[in-house]
Amino acid sequence: MSRTSMSTARYATVSTPPGPFTVVVTTGPDGGDVVLASGWTDDVGDLLPVVHRSLRPDGLESADTLPVLDVVTAFADGDLTAIDAVPVQQRSGPFLTDAWEVLRTVPPGEPDTYAGFAARCGRPAAVRAAAGACARNAAALFVPCHRVLATGGGLGGFRWGTPVKRWLLDHEAAHAGS
């Protein structure tokens, strides 16, 4: 796969209850921001390695704020659907690309298991691949991989730490349906 030419991406950080949240955006075809990577860190360098090499920006500029951070704040304030319409750009093979889209359909407050998530993806035997889709997700929160748990109800892994995952799940359980 050839590398596409990327313009300079922008990044900014906002404070959230479980810690600082940083987002990297580029300009989409409609001129709006598209999330390339995001997560609970104040170091943009933590985010770039998970961006597919063909999508990595040629340069980065720090921004004081970005419109998508208002969505993050709304989510933290209890509007769990605020993240649903945020455009995200990730790239990989067909299974991972489809799996990331399926992750966006897991309802807040109703976490699934890795086995259940594999079944949602149409490949019930692909539990490891489903877990891999969660692990390789560059757009944490907007592609809510935190909503997938280990079979048996354990938290499973999370790139940003299980305390952040626990906060997200508890937050969504408290605000789902409100």
C-alpha cells in the first residue's frame, strides 16, 4: 500500500476525569476535522505509533483547542452519544476496518465480550482477531473499544490502562439512557 500525502495534522489536549485526553486530527475531504488518533495521554508521541503508516502526518502543530474536544467534554459531562458522529480515519485490512465500524455500534452502558464482538463482526470464531481490533484501535473513545470485555466479565486489556477503562464503563453505566 502506498503512502498517501498527508498535510500537517493538529493536536490538542483536554482534561477529563480519568486524565488528560489528546486528539490528533487532519482535514477531511469536506474540510472538517477527522480524528487520526486519540487517547488518555498528554504526550502526542504516544499516539503516533498506532496511526497506520499511510496516514501518519508529515508534520504536527499544537493547537490551543480543537472543536472535537468540545465533544469529549460533552461525553465526560454525560452526553454519551456526543462521540457517535465524530469522523475517524483508520486503515488496515478488511477485518480490522470492518471491526472498527462495528465497535461504533456497541451501545454505551451495554458492553460486549470479545466473543460477542467477534460474532457481531460476522466471524464468531475470530475472538483473537476481535481482541486485536481493540488493541490496534488508534481512535480511543470515538471507536469505543473500551466497551469490549473479557469473556467472564473481566475488564480485559486497554491501551490507556484498566483504571481508565473502568471509569469509562462506570460513567457509561451511570449515564446510559439518561
